[in-house]
Amino acid sequence: MTALAGRVSETSPSTDPSPRSLKHHQGTVDHPRDTRVKRTLYAIAGIGSALIFGVPLLIAIMRAFQPNAVITAAPTWATFWNFGFENFQAIFSPSSHLLTGLVNSLIVAISTAVITAVVATMAGYGFSKFRFRGSKVVFGLVLLTMMVPFQAILTPLYLQLNAMHLTNSLAGLVLFYVTVNLPFGTFVMRNAFDAIPDELEDSALVDGASRTRVTVTVLRPLLLPGAATAALYAFLAAWTEFLGALTFLTKDSLYTLPVALLNLQTGTYGQVNYGTLVAGSVIAMIPCIALYVGLQRFYVAGLSSGALKG
């Protein structure tokens, strides 16, 4: 019997409980061939996505250096490589209002981003750290305003700004943009404060620091992704917004870049100079791309925090 038991133990399969053997037995180990196939598919998907988003941008940049006659004519191989700086010279000429619109857009967008980030940080701190009766209802009402498009209330907004003597004013336009973008910024910053342990703030308060100092010095690294997200979102919204600027501004010297691009019309019948228009659009892309690339990691982290907490 002992010899028979020895033979059975020698011929029985291995019972190694290691995770590697279990995965291999269950067929969950990726073979090198499967790994190469997945990487190839990921590479193809990434290259395809880059081409989808990059090719139109590249064509727009190339068109910005072509004369209007080449852009409006039927494309030919001989004229496609006709490049020059006429469009940019027209934009930066003293008679052009695009440079003024560019400066106005920078003032409005930067002011909107800074004010929205500061006010949203204070509002988010209040909703996160101060518990009062009806706080959830008030916060829900703030989020409810995100569902109302400002186009639906454009007339009362205009009447309100006109009563405050803020029409035809960049300050009034900044106030309008801050009001529109503040609910989203408050939502992001409230979630950013909720993700911070209360013990971290309590320890700083016990050491004698004020709430303002705690927020500015101790909690600043943890709040930076949320604040960057709110600021970047407000900047892009103010930089590209058209209808509000067209409604609240009527002076050429106060027009922002989107409205100034609309006015690129020459001739008796309103013929559009597409060369100058495309060149202005390319210039409008530069701050957005630079700001997004610089704040991308904060933007993604802030949106992830806002998506997981609420």
C-alpha cells in the first residue's frame, strides 16, 4: 500500500497554489503574442485619433499663410504651396481691429479666470466645511443653474447690466462671464475641499493659523488641481464666447476677438476675406493650446475629483 501511494503521488498533477500557476491554469496569463496585438491596436487607435484632430489643425495653419484668392479658388497642386505673410500683415496693421480684439479678449479671459477661481474657492470652502440647515438644498440650486443656458435669460441679463451702467464695458462683460462660469467652479472646488481630510485643517488651526492662512499655505497644493480646472474652464469659455460679447458691446474699440473676426468683411456685398479670417482663428488658438498644455495634468486631476465625489 505504501508503494502504491508513492506511485499515485508521483503521477498526480502539481498542486502548487502560487498565483502564477493558478493564472496559468485558469488561462488568464497574457501571452507575448496577445500583448503585441494589444499594443499594436492601441498604437493604431492613438495614431488615428491624432490624425483626426491634428490634420484639420495643420490644414488651418497652412491656409493661414495662403492668400484669399488661393483659398477661395479651386485647389490645384501648383497654387497650394503659395505661402506668404499677407494675412498676418493685414491683422497687425494699424487699421485692423483684430489686434485690439485680441488684447480685449486677453483682458476679459484672464480676469474671468482669476475672479472665478478665487470666488469658487471661497464658495467651495463654505459648502464643504460649514454645515448649516439647507446647505445641500442651496448647493443643489447652484448646480441647477448649470442646466439653464444663458441664451434663455439673455434679455433680463442685458436689462440688469444696463441698469448698472455696465453695458459697453469690459468690466460688465467680465461680471457676466464670472456669473455664468461660477456654478461649475463652485462644484469643482467643493469636491476638492471634500477630498481633503478635516484632521489636516484642524491640526493647523490648533497651531494658531487662521482659516485664510490654512487655505493659502497648507491646503494650497491639494487645491491647485481644482483651482486650475475652474480657471482653465472659465478662461476657455470667456475666450471663445461670442453671443454675450456681441450683445453687451457695441463699440469697435471694445470688441473681443470672436466679434472682431466676424467683422472681417470687405466689399459692398459683405464679401468675407477668408485668408485674414483663418489667420485670426489660428492666432485665437495659440493661448488656448498653450494654456491647456501647461495645465493639462491639473485639469485632468480636477475633473477626475469632480467626477468621483459629489
